[in-house]
Amino acid sequence: MQPEIVILGISVKTFGLMFALGFLASAAVIRRRMVEIGKPADWTYGMIFSAFLGGLIGARLAWVIENPDEVNNVGDLFGGSGLVWYGGVIGGALFVLIWARRQGWANASTFDMAAVPLALGNAIGRMGCQLSGDGDYGKAWNGPWAMGYADGTSPTAPGETVHPTPIYESIAMGLIAWVLWTLRDRVRPGALLALWLVLAGLERLLIEFLRRNPDEALGLTLPQLQSVVMILGGLLWLAIVRRRHGSVLLPGTTSAAAATPAVA
């Protein structure tokens, strides 16, 4: 594990570094997509800032709601490092909607813009979890690619090896980002983000069986319950798109073509 590295004589936390790289990669994808659909490239900055600010506020509020005992005064609302991912998604979506309405562009394609960046950013960010050993690893395991995180910020026990679930998630989310990118011009507006909900929810649902989070209800962990909501929400969204248009695919796009990667 490498929780910190030195760059030009400055100590840098690898989790923060990978978070920043994921953010920059997501911004690059959004900018390219803006150009592809004929929107001003500089809209990228407004959209990214809105998503970042809303995501930060939403993630913090969700943590406060989940951990009320940790909040003893007003300062605790703004201090500390507690963030919850689904709060970030909700907060980011709300702030982007507000920004998009001011641009006169509040429609389904606006939210489709977020699908690939969400998956790509997650893929890169999980490598930060892997490098820092922050406790997102899996259950004890002695398989051929098992790893120990004895030097992590949340270390495993001496000699213990576990499933390196951050690597699993990075690979899975990278593949999801690739699939969504190939489908960006082949599905109806709104369908791309719905597909992200289904695929990302399914990925987290399955990964959780290898992680250490305690069961909350129905034999499922809290992230798994959240994933079920994501999957059902995405499927409902896809059903609505199909009912309105007769197909999730755009006219002239066959199922076989949709399965073939686009040439960038």
C-alpha cells in the first residue's frame, strides 16, 4: 500500500490524488461530449463546478443524517471527513439541474451527460482506495490474488489477506464506462443514465457479497439495499423511455449494432 507519495518534495495522499485524477478525467469526457452534441465547450466548467459543489454538500448532509451522534455542534456539520456517496449523487444532480435550467437545457440529455463520467470517476477513485488501504477491501481470503493491507490507513490484521475489492470495482466500473460510452449516440435521451443506475447498482450489489459491511435487512448490507433501489429506479426509467418511444434504441440502431463499440 502507498497511502502517501512524494511529488517534487511534497507529500501527497494517494486517495486525494486519484480523486483529483478521476475528476479531471470526468471533466475531459464531459467537454468532449459537449462538443459532440453542439453545446458550448465552456459549459463544462459550470456543469462540473455545480456537480462538485452539490456532490460535496449532499455527501456531507447524507453522512450527518446517517451519523447524528457524531454531530455535537454547528461546526461538526462542516468539519470532519465523513461523506456518503449516494448523498453526493443526489446533491450533484440537484445542483446540475439548477445550473441546466439557467442555461435552458434542463432535459434528459443533460443527465445522460453524467453517466460515463460517474462510472469513469468511480473506476479511478477506487484505485485511490486500493493505494491508501482505507478499509474498502473485502473479507478474509487466501486465494491466488489475495492481498494484505497492513500498511493501509485502515490496516488489515498482521498476516491477514483479503479480497482486493477496490481492484474489482475499478475493473467493473471501467468496463461500465466503456459500454456506456459506446452507447452514447445509440439510445434515447434519458436511457444512458438509467443504464448507469442499473449497471452500477448491480456491480455494487455483487461486490458487497465480498466486503465486510454488516447486514442491515433481508440479509443485505446498507449499500446493497441502496443498490437495489438504484437498479429498480433504472429499470423503471428504461421502461418509461420504452413506453414513450417504443424502443430504448434510437431509430436505425439495431440491438446488434448497439452491442458493437463505436469508433471514437
